[in-house]
Amino acid sequence: MEPAANTSISRRDFVKTAAAATVAAVVPAPFPVFAAGSDAIRVGVIGCGGRGTGAAIDCLTAAPGVEIVALGDLVPDRVESALARLTQEFPGRVKVPATRCFTGFDNYQHVCALPDVNLIVTAAPPGFRPLHLKAAVEAGKHVFMEKPVAVDPVGVRSVIASSDLAAQKHLAIVAGTQRRHQARYVEMLKRIHDGQIGEIVAAQCYWNMGDLWVKERAPGMSEMEWQCRNWLYFTWLSGDHIVEQHVHNIDVVNWAMGALPKNVMGMGGRQARTRPEFGNIYDHFAVEYEYANGVRAISLCRQTQGAAERVEERIVGTKGVALSSGQITGEKPWQFTADEPSPYVQEHIDLIASIRRGAPLNEGRQIAESTMSAIMGRMSAYTGRALSWNWAMEASKLDLSPAKYEFGPNPVDPVAIPGTTPLI
């Protein structure tokens, strides 16, 4: 594997070569997209950190006939650690020679260009996902992509365009919003949509928890490499924790509402995590989402050690209240009591089953819109401005991509100060 530090391309070239690296025609692909004469699913993994390796394990666990045949990441050590773990846990189903291990910023191009790969698992930091999805779909690959799928409105629009192209080409896209595949959520949302809590009048969602890991910068490590290894704490990579993590809960509210927020007003700040290793993100947000029917949802998220923790969604109706624990109170009480398989595996089961039956799932637009909902909350908090959905989706030109994708200097924006941070 070549050292990642040798790779340097501009943002313009990065976008252009994403398309040039693939040769698949933009026409519907035949069903199913398998190796000839078998139902094999050959997987290429882009992003071999903890979540990428975990997603690969979930994919292998989900169904027989799945093989890992290529790995890509920015840096060699993550490819090596993923390969070692996958080989140990799934002997015989991981077929990745050294010639199929790719590093550098163009690793995704090499993985997507392999003709025998028919499913891409992309779990690199969120800032890269619009580019990786675009390359995978243009190459004619089915995709599992982790959430969130973008960090800015420009990225969201790219994901929607790629999702529409995937639909034309009969390609599957399943996102890592595992609640959409979790038994108690599926049953609870069915009951909500059947009217068992009456008309929805309000909602609350929360992801309040302690702090997370932080990567210290090693001697001699470039600014860009450190940011990519410590990606949680840089808005251009993670979207901030309201986008990277809290998107799960916001997605559930959108799901329950069957709609997208019309207006957003948020606030937040940075009080507990102020040292340089915590990049330029906030540590708490409070956002109000207003829907077209006048319903308002409150969103609270925080990553603060030693503070009260709460991770849930609460949907309030005229006849009852639905809780994400799998409970409805009110006129028609209900409690989920069935067995519940791992939703992290179930989402891959559903993806693979849809490919094999020739009716591929496409969750691309759905997760892109929930990602935009979370991005709007962050943008409102950063700027101190109320935002409309139409403006954010159609007019905002915010693009957090770095000027160059290379291992060297990479200046980032200062921590946002509401009232002074410009709206773009």
C-alpha cells in the first residue's frame, strides 16, 4: 500500500475524477447485479475505521454469499487493522489481497472501479460521503452508506442527485439510520400512522450523553491527517454532533410526521469542550422545528461528561403519546414485547434481500432530507438566524469542503459565534 501522504488533488479535480474513475453507462442495470451464475454479493469497503469495520461485520453477518473483496481508507493502518479483524472473524469470506487494499484520498475511486464489486459499504467521515456515493452509483454499485450523508446543503443536493440516478439504474441505497429497520420502531410508527395516538400535536427528541473519544495529534502528523483521524470535532468532516449523531432522532420525528420541517430556529454553544483537540464544533444544541401544519418539535442534544443523559423520541398526539422505548400511552395503550434482532444487522438483511429479489431499496433521498434537517439546526445555531427549508435546500451555497484534499495544512473556520457568523 502506498503511503497516503503521497496523494494530493484539488477539490475540483477530486469531484471530476470521481466520475472519471468509473465507466458504467448511465442506463438501468439488469437485475440482480451479481457475479454471473451466482447470488454472490461482493463488497468493497470505503472507510475502515471502527464504524466501517463494524458495518462490514454486520453485512457479513446478515446473509450467506457475502464476501469482502476490497478495502479502502485514507491511511494504511486502518486498512490493516480492518483486514486483520475481518479475516479473523470471517475466515474464508474475506478475500482481499494486497492489490485490493487502497489508501490516499483517491482510495474510493479504486474500490469503485473494481468490476467484480457489486456492493459498496461507505463509512468514511460524513464530509466525504456525497463524493463516495456519487462515484459508487456512477460505477453501477449498490450502496450501504452510514449516516449522516452530508455536512452542508451542497452535499445534500449531491446525495439527492445520486439517489435519483440510483433509482434510474435500479441500484439499492440503504442508510445507517437503523431505527428505520428496528422492529419496535417499525411497529410503533405503523401505529402512529394508523392514527392510534390521534393527530400529532408536538414532538420531542433527545441525544444527551457524555463525551466521546478524542485523538491527540501525533508528532509529525499533518493538520489534515489529524483532522481526518479526529473527525468528530471538525464541522467540515462530521457536520457537528447534531448532524453526525442526533440525525437519528430527528429522522424519527420526520418519519412520524410524514413531513419535513418548514422553519428552524436553534441555539447552541461550546462550554465544556473548549480545548484545541475538540476542533470547532459545539457541545450542545437546542432547536425548534416547525412543520407546515403548525406542529413544533423540540430537539435537544448534548455531549457533556457528568451531565444527565437521555436518548429518545417522544411523539405527542391528541389521543396518546408514543415513546421510543416501544410504548404508547393513552386511549389505545400498547407495549412492544416481541423479540428484536440487532437493527444494525437487520438493515443489511433488508438491503441484501432487496437486491436479491430485484426490488432494490432506495433510502437516499429520505436520509438526505433528514440530514438537511439536522444541518439546518446547526446552521441556525451557528448564525443565530431562523431558517426556512426552501432557502436551505434551494438557495444556500454553503460548501464546507477543504480547498485541497492533501495531507498538509488545512485551516478551518473558527468556532461559530451567533450573530456574527455569516449565513451562506
